[in-house]
Amino acid sequence: MEGTVPQKVQSIISADKVVIFSKSRCAFCTEVKKLFEKKGQAVTAVELDKTPECFEMQDYLEELTGARTVPRVFIWGICYGGCNDLKNLDRSGKLDKILEQS
């Protein structure tokens, strides 16, 4: 994929319904992926630790979302935060409503 890191990240975010910026050994990332798996929701997971531009991407995600930590979960192009944020949305029933939007 060509372009600047911000262009690449924006392209990834806009390409799929659910995008998770993750690290392969992160327990919180695994937990979020399992949450979507239980819902039968396909996700695009970008494993930052396996990406040459890992640090640049995390820097841009921090600029974009206010947090550098993973997971960073985007649904329909909007960042909904990390693991605890998604679990709270799920418990409240709001996550299903967000996923149903088109």
C-alpha cells in the first residue's frame, strides 16, 4: 500500500466495517477479537507488531483517537476505543445497534 502513514491508516479504516488495530500478543486485543467472533462479525485486524510502520501508525492513531494503546477499534470508520470501551458497549446493548447500522 502506497502513501503516507495517515493515508494508509485512513484507507484501512474506511475499507471495512470493523477494523481493529492490534498487537499479536496483546490479551486485550485477543479479548476484543473474540467478542466480535462470538457475534459472528468479521473484522479486519491490523497487527501493528508485524507492520514495518508500527510506531508511526501508533503515533497517528494517538493523534486521531487520543490514545496510543491497543486495541483501537473502529466501526463504520468511527473509533469506539479499546477493550473496556467495547465490553461496556456490549453489556449496554449499544454495540449490536452500532453494528446493525449501514
